[in-house]
Amino acid sequence: MTTLTAATSAANAADWKLDSGESKLGFSGTQTGTKFQGAFTRYNAVIEFDPDHLNASHIAVSVDVASATTDDKQRDATLPGKDWFDAAQFPTAKFETSAIRRKGKDDYEAMGTLTLRGVTQPLTLPFTLETNGTSAHAKGHAELIRSAFGIGQGPWTTDQWVALSVGIDIDVIATREN
């Protein structure tokens, strides 16, 4: 699941293949007043994107939530458990766009839905895109409230120990396939 693949485009949007060795799908939060960073190490995606044909562009990402790592052994062991991602019952998080909109020269928004722990909520991911021939670099950040997805059960439902606000960060390098 570590490589991203592109699907055949229905109309006018180029297919892209992610360089999984150079890309990062990260997250950030705050635990007991201390900020932390993490990343998912296993994910895949279908990327169909053309800035001149945004109506034909589409992105779908699937993430193995058990692959979350934060460089903290206790937190890393806890995240896949029932109180957090419940990876045994909900092994995959998904983001799928319904529309992509240009906000400026290199600024875009990917509007869609994010599904975590079986809960689907709307999510808009602002991102910048730099292209150079057949290569592209996208960076983006969005905030979400983890409790809206049921992440953090039992004593973790409040922000007493872990903040409810969580950042989602993408840093994607991809190559155009067609």
C-alpha cells in the first residue's frame, strides 16, 4: 500500500503517480500542552488532475490508519487501539474529492469528504501546487476536530489531555503519467 497509483482519466485530467519515497502524509496535535507531529507510512491514491480542466480532476486517498507513527512508542502503540483509530474495526481512512477549485495562481482547494472510524464529514484541503514539466509538488494543510469522527473515546473524548484540533498535512511529489 505504500505506492500511489493513477487511474485512467475519464476526460482531460492527467494521471499522476506519487513518489512515495519523497512524499509525506502527516498529522499534528497537542498532548498535555506539548505539540507533536506524526505521519502515516502506508497509503495509496488515485490522482487525476489538470489545472486547466478542474471539473475533470479527482483525487481519492486511502490510508492504513495502523501505520500512524509519531516517534513516541507509547502514543504509537495506543493510536491503532479502540480508543483512537480502532484500526481493527476501521482499518482505512479515506479522502475523496467532489470538486477542486483554483483560489489563485498556484493555490487550490480540494473539497470532499473524509471518512475516519466509519464517520464521514466534509473536508476542504487548501493546497499549493508547483509544476515543472512532468513533475508536481503539492503542499497543503487542513484542521479538523477529532471528536467529530469519534477519535478519542473514554477519557480521551475531551481536550483535557489531547487537544481536539488536529492538523492534516500533505507534502506530495508526483509525476505525470500521460
